[in-house]
Amino acid sequence: MSTRREFQQSSQLTAFSLAPNPGPMSLDGTNSYVISAPRSAQCVVVDPGPADEDHLKGLASAGGVELILITHRHADHTAGALRLHELTGAPVRAGDRTHCYAAEPLQGGEEIRAAGVEIRVLATPGHTADSLCFYLPEDGANGSVLTGDTILGKGTTVLDFPDGTLSDYLRSLDVLEALGAATVLPAHGPVLFAVDVVAREYRNHRHQRLDQVRDALAVLGEQAPSEAVARKVYHDVDPSVWRAALLSVEAQLAYLRG
């Protein structure tokens, strides 16, 4: 696909525009992706991002927007969806009906053919209950997968407990690992390679955190409150991401306590 100045090529079939919403949780901003086959006059937009008019008009300028897809409900992915729908007329599909416009919700296991590209919808709850990933099996030798916030380009993701749970998240990592060496196209941060390797690294990190929580409970008592455990496990965390650390601990405690 040919990319305009505001888009960066991320794989054979995708490019992205970085939204102007940097922050502790969104890193450099939201990567809004455009998917299109090389000779297609149409495209699919994934995660319009914030309600920033210039950013959304830039996405609309990709031309022939056929479909808009959402990886999950958080506002840094969805706030611009209605406006992009108005600008392009393209239907918006998400796992959560609240964020759908002129279309039905997405279902895990669904296969979509749009803009000349096969898109497989993977249900990957854990970050949120409605989290989805989009696998493009034809995108290069190993395919690619748009991971939303399930896997980030750097660091690790937060589990938005109680909506997102650790048991769901670990199962979702299994789903992504099974894709093999597919390229990782995250909603925040740089492109990564070999999702199976990254999924194993993420799983190892989660189990290391679980061990730290177990050690904290051994000192503080099995029924210690989540705030006390978080202060011990994440004692050096930046205050800007304290809430994320606390949510992760609450998810870990729920997992350990059954």
C-alpha cells in the first residue's frame, strides 16, 4: 500500500498514524492502523484513537475507508470512533456493542475480508473483558497480529481488574503464542517481531510478579489488603502509574485466592 506523509509503514499490509495523546499509560500515543492490500482502493482503520480532529481527518484521508475496527473499549482507542464514522460513513465494529456504529459487535473466531485482506478476529480478554486482536495471516511470511493493549511495544500491560482478569489474560497469551512468529503490531509503542517469543516473555513476567505477591503475602499475611501488597511489590513505581500497579495486584490476588 502507498502511504501518505503522516503514516508510517509497519508491515506489508499495514501502516499507522500516531495519535497526539502521549502519557504514562499510552506511551508515545495510540497507533491508529490502516490495513489495505497493495492494489486495493479501500482500507480498514483499527483504533481511531482520541477525538482529535486533525488525527481523524488524517485517517479519513487514507481514502476509501471501508471498515473501522476497535480492539477494546478504552477511550484512547474509541473516543474518535463516532467522528471517524461521520467523516467516512464506514461502520464501526467492536467487541462491546457500546462502541459499534451501523454494525453488529465482533465475535471471536470471526473471519472478515475487507480492503482485500483477510482479518481473523481473536478473543483475547484480560486487559479488558472485551479485548480483541486481529490476525492478518497474509501479511508477510509469518503474518501479523494487531494486539491492541494485550501486548505493548514496550513494557507490559495493565489488567483492568475486575473487568480484566489474570486467568483470562494467561489464556489469551496462549492464543497469541500459537500464532508463531507473526509480527506484533501494538496499539502503543514500536513494532515487535515473533509474537510467540513475546507472549512467552509476557507470561514469564506475570509468573515472576505472582511470586513477588506470594512473598509479600508471606510477610504481610494471607489476607493483607491490596494496597499494602502493592506498596511492597511496586515500592519503586512512578506515582503516575500507581493505579495501574494497584489494579495489577488486585488481579494477581484474585487469581491466587481463586
